[in-house]
Amino acid sequence: MSTAEALATTTEAAEAGGRTKTGSPRTIPVFGVAIPDGEMQGIFKPMDLNRIIKLLEEDDKDVSEEKQLNYIKKLIHCYQNGYPLRDLAQIFKILSLCAEKIEKQPCFVEPASDIIKLCGLPFLKKKVSDEITYTEDTANSFALLGELMKIPSSALRIQICKCIVDFYHAEPLKKHIPGYQQVSSSYKIKMVEVGGLAKAMVQSVLLLENQLVEKLWVLKVLQHLSTSGVNCTLMVKAQAASRICAHLNDPDPSGQLLFRSSEVLWNLLEKSSKEEIIQQLSNLECLLALKEVFKNLFVRGHSHYERQLRNDILVITTIIAQNPGAPMIECGFTRDLILFATFNEVKSQNPLVKSLKLFNCYEDFELKKLLFNIIVILCKDLATVQLLIDGKVILALFTYVKKPERLKIIEWSAAQYEELQLHAIATLSSVAPLLIEEYMSCHGNARILAFLEWCGHEDSYFIHGNSFHGTGGRGNKFAQMRYTLRLLRAMVYLEDETVNKDLCERGVIHQLIEIFKTMMSRPAEKEEAIALEIQSDTLLILSGLCENDIQRKEMFGTEGVDIVLHVMKTDPKNLQRGLGYNVLLFSTLDSIWCCILGCYASEDYFLEKEGIFLLLDILALNQKKFCNLILGIMVEFCDNPKTSAHVNAWRGKKDLTAASLLIKLWRKEEKELGVKRDKNGKIVDTKRPLFTSFQEEQKAMPLPANCPSIAVMDVAENIRAKIYAVLDKLDFENLPGLSAEDFVTLCIIHRYFDFKIGEIWNEVSEEIKLEKLRLVTADEKSLHSIIAATENIGKMVASLQSEMIENQALQDVQNEQRMYAKIQATHKQREQANKSWENFLARTSNAKTLKKAKKLQEKAIESSKYTERPQNATFHQTVIKGLNTTVPSGRVVTVQSTPTRLLGGPLADTDIALKKLPIRGGALQRVKMKPPLNDPKKSIPT
């Protein structure tokens, strides 16, 4: 843009800002100027701003330049304590008119700069509402400052930058002006955001290619502006990241350019869209600039400041490297970074690092960790693999996988070396799987197992646990063991036979079992989560090694089964603690599948130790995340003929059986899947008895032959097929502990396979209709026959279910009648007891009733005797004389109804009373009592 165009733009902006919100200019803006002492003190001289504007707008031929400058000087003198908000629009109109004259009349640079300089002072307000009233005028005025940067005047540009910097370092007024107050300190900063000044300042960078001083001032302004998220967003839209980064390597003896540019880039990454910034920086020009800057700082930087700046540049590079499209390899940056990361461990003849050495200062230590980190990011691009091979990265990282040597002098402190060691092992977990040949050539397995053996020993070496990777490892070797097992797991899960065979030949299975036993024997500590992770990784590694290899499963043996059973006996409450018990249990179930199943000796030992009972206990917890895996294991275990007896013998809470548990899981699964069933669990749709709500929502569509249909996918996506398989291997007969509801559901499970076949044939029929194909007569009949047969099976099952439900209803009625009969008999017994008690009370309270009952008793006794007595037989009297009771009595009678203290003891008036037999209530005794009037010889009857 030419100077004339720039001036035209500034004039338009000023005219836009020269009106209030009502759109009408104020005619007589006046600002009071205090006259010094001795010159009419207390009187204010008015300043007509409109006159100055009109004077500047007139042709230069009509008005002298000197007169215009004098008026501007008076203006500057009047407002030397700050601009009122109400006059800001007209003042900036005057500023724009001065800017128009600069190209032909350079003498206007100084007054324009002076006007801008006063903008750095606090603005003044007469009313509290002025900040809101003049928001638009202020924002437009600040936008004009950005447009004035296009004027090719170094002094003016620097003054604009100084003015903007002053916005962020506001100072209070030095002199109080009556009637005016200072605006809030954040007002200008907000108006800068509203006016979009940040975007204009970014665009001005292109105008300052070879003007270092102005460029540094602009960067200083951008450094302040980028502290705001709003400004950062505007700067990103103006491509600030790429424009600033491309000039990082420009000559600058002061070093400010690199410092300020990196600071701006940091602020942009923190306060705006990170993805958009990465996209702007992911070009060859920016990466080449970053590469040269980093290389220079790495090789030649020795001061504390330069090392910090070097690390900042590396962090920015790491963020850019996360973008797969960034040309890191093309610009040669990747090769240099690999060289810098490994030169300390692997000697290189490259002149860049030949005489280079890192120290144990904090900045170099951070650099080392950042280089390890960026290698992990770079290796995600497979094109980097060859560069990693050339740089001998595996060999360099393996130099840390060893026992620390105390007597050897190293360049890092003990804490630093520990952290680098853990970081190197973590880096190997990402890099080693990509470089298997290099891993094996460095004897990676031997190094790892030797290091693991050292981790398992208890000696005097304890780590500090200060770093991220050392979390939970203070005072022990858990951190080293944790990351080494992660590395080993990454290598085993490559399923590379060379690696796994070498590990097994070195005795890794026995070593891992011993590690697990060691972790089991440790008491519960604060690092419980770390210990659980170590155990989980150990079991996962064993699973990866033993899967599909009978010989390795035999090596796993009974020791391995014992550790699996130990985990399965964990308290179920721990599964809710969130410390890694769920992961450990998943790993355990996986190890059963991979290390035990298929080895008959291990299977028998597992059954012998009640492993099936433990599996069913976990299944009974009703944790959906475990059900699928456990049922899969159960299906495989049921191939062993000894399993059925264990399954049928298991009992859960409330005498729950395994069959009942499986049927309950089936019902729950169907409820979640939305399968249509009535309230009794009976089939509703006999044509599609297994259809889920998802299947109903999906429209039929023709699929290629190699693509599984929805009905086929349904088998793998829920547990119904596995439940059917387990019950099928239990023969569906003689299943203990089933209720009527269970039998109704069992009818459906029994026919699951038939229903699923019919479901698939229905899909075939639908696809044929959609593709508008016509089958030959024989095929069409067969298809209809199959579909009809499936529907008939559904009807048959529904009929059988109805019969079961009716029988159960009849059985319930019979049970209810028996219960009522029992209740009735109970009530009858109570009535008889009550009647007997009433008779007893009548006998005890009425002498006539007692005598009558006594006569009846004696009559019954006499009628029961033989009428003819045998000769020479001795007759024994069975009735005790003087006994006033009507119940069969022996020689001892205990009376509980009447207290002994009232009657003198039981049998007080009988002939045996003096024998004093021990009975309840104490010894017998005679009590002198006043006999009743009607019978003085008889005592009270009992």
C-alpha cells in the first residue's frame, strides 16, 4: 500500500471516529486550561477543536504551515495532562489530518508524535458513564493507531509502539484537574481488544523487513498484546505465528528479537487455538528458521538465558512435531534432533557435536528430557525409522537400562540420572517395537531381564521418586520395575516369535512368577496402585508369551495357577476402590484364557483348587464388564468333563445355583437389548423371537458376502450365545435350583441356535427381495420351508411356555389351598386349646363342676378296667385318696397357677404331704388356714 493510500485510509478511520453515538459532531468542544499563578488564576481558556480541524483541512496555499503547527502546539499544551474521552474523537481526527501531510510536509511528524505520546497518559472522564458512552469513539481511535503504522516514518512508528506499551503500565495522574477523574486502568486494554489493534500490528510486521529497531518495538507491543486471549485470536487470524516464526533467524546483535518472538509464540499457543497455531507453523520456512535457531543455541549458547531460550524453542518444536503433516524430515530437523539426543551416549564424528558436552545444570538436564520426549513423538512417523537406526537410538537408550554404578563418575547427579533412566526406559517402550533387529542386536532381552532381576532384589539402593516417571517409587525400585515391565509388555505383544522364544529360553516365565510372588508378599503400602499395575503387567506379559503354546503353558504350571487363584480371591469391595483392581482382575481372567486353558494338567489343578467356584463368585457380582470374558472362559472349561460337576455343585447367596445365575443374566441382557417379552418372560413375536430393539431400528440392506449381517454381529456383541453354549454343555437337563420363571426362560435358551438360524434366513429372504432376485422353484420352496419351520419352533416354544405358566399357576393355587388348610387346622387347634382351658377354669372355680368331672373320670377309669380279675393276682390301687384333681396324677404334682404362699404348698391336705418331696416352689409345708364355712374339712380344690 502506498503512502497516499495509507493516509486516505487513516482519514476515513478518523472521520468514522469523529462522531459521537448520535452521529452529530459537537460544535464547541472546550477544555479548561489552568493559567499559571499571576496570570488570571482560576480562569480557563477555551480551545476550539473544530477550528483546528477546519484549519488543517484548508488548502496549504490559503493557510501557512507555521500557523497550523502553532495551533497543534497549543493543542498539545492544553492536553498535557491527558485527553478527555469526550474530545478523543476530534483529537484523533486532527491526528489523521497531520498524518496526511507527513509525506509532503515532514515537519508534521513531530506534532503527530507529540499527540500520540499524550495518548500514553491516563484518559479523563467527566461522568462515570463516559467510559460506556464513548466506547465506540475510543475503539475507533485505537484502530487508527494501527493504521498509522503504515506511514513510513520511523519516529512515528516507534512513538505509536511506546504509546501502546504505556497502556499496560498505567501511572496515576501527576496533577489533579478539577471536574475530571482518571478512567480505570483496564479501560484502554479493553478498548484495544475492541478496536482490533492487535491485527493491525501483526500486519505491520511485513512493512519492517529490514528495520530492526522498529521491528523490535512492534514485537514488544505484540508481546504485551498477546497476554489477552481476544488479541491472540485476532493475531492468529492475521497469521501472526507464521510471520513471526519465519523471521526468528534474522540478524539481531541484541538478541531481543528471538526472545520476544518466542514469548509471543508461547502466548499464542497458550491463549488461542493450538491446532491452528501448529498448522501455521507446519511449513518449511518456519521449521528451517526454528532449526537454525535451535542449532545455533545448542552449539554456541553457554549462558543461562541462552540455554533457557534453547529449551523454549525445543518445546515449540515438540508441539509442531505432533502434526503428522509437518515437514520435520524434509527440513533435516529430525536428523539433527536425533543426533543431539544421542551424542552423549553414542560417540559421533559429526562436527556439530564433536567437542560438545552437556553439564549437570538444570537447563541441560531439562534439554535431555525434552530430547527423549521428542523422539517418542517423531517415531510415530514411520519414515523416521531409518533415521533412528542411523542415529543408534536403541543403543543410546539401553545405556541407561542397567544398575547404577556408584564408583563411576558420571555427568549427572544421582537424582538426575534416576529420572533420565526412567525416561529412557519409557522412550524405549515406544521406539524398540519399531526397531526389532536393532533391539535384538543390542541383546535387549538379556539387558531387560538382568535389570528386572536387580529391581527384584532388596539392597541399599533406593530411588528418590521426585519426577513424573518416579511417582510412587520413593524408597523402593517400583518405578524402575514398572517401566521395565511396560517395555517388556510392548515387546511381547508384537508377537514376534524370535523375541518371545529368546525370552522364554532365558527363563522369563519363572522370573515373572517370582516377581509376582514378591509383590504379593509385600504389605499394603501407599504405592498400592503402582504395585497393582506391576502385577497386571506381569500377568499380561505371561498371557502374551503362553498363548497358543502348550509347552509354555506347562512352564506356567501350578505356580502360575496359584498366583491366578490368589488374585481371584481378592475382596470384591476392592473392585470399587479405583486403585487398579479392575485392571488386575481383567489381566487375571486373560491369563486364565491364555495360560491355563488348553493345558490339561493346569486345568485339573485349577478345578481341584475350586477355580470354577471363584469364577462363578465373580460372575455373581453382576459386573457387566467381566461377564463376557468369564462366560467365554466357562465355555472353554466345560470341554473338560470334570467341570460340569463343579458348576452344578456351586452355590451362591440364598442358595443360588449356577444354572439359575446364567438364566438371570440372560433375562437381564435381553431387557437391556430391548427384546420383546411379556410379563411372564414368554415369547411375543414367534417369527423373530430374538430380535433386539437395535435390529428393529435397522433397515434391511444388501451386504457383500464378506460382510457379516446384523444377525451375525449380534452373536458377538452380547453374552446370549455364550450362556447358550455353557448350558448346552451342561445338557439342559437336571439343572438344580430352577424356578418356574427360570424354566420359561430356559425354553428360549434351549432353542437359541434354531432361532438364530431362522433369523439369518429371514435376512437372506429380505436381501433377495431388495435386490429383486427371483429364486428357482426348488430354492424358493426350501427357503419358505426353513422360515416356516423356524416360526413353528417359535410357536411350539410359546405353547410350551404357556403350559408351564398354567401349571405353575395351578401349582400356586394348590399351594395356597394347602396353606389355607394349615392355617385352618392351626385355628382349630387354638379353639380346642381355648375350650380345654375354659373347662379347666370351670373345674378350678366351681366345686360342682369339679365333682361332676371327677365322677366322669372315675367312671372312665372303671370302664377301662378288666371286669374279671385273674386268680392269685395282686391288685394295686391306682387312685390317690383325698386328691381333688381331675387330671391324671402321679405322686408329684406341680401347680403353677396358684402361688404356694397362698395355699400352703401343693397337696397340703393329702396323705403324702408330710413326705416333703422337692418340687418347684420349695419344700412342702402345712399352713394353718381358716377352713371355708360350707366344708371345714376340705381345702381349696386345685
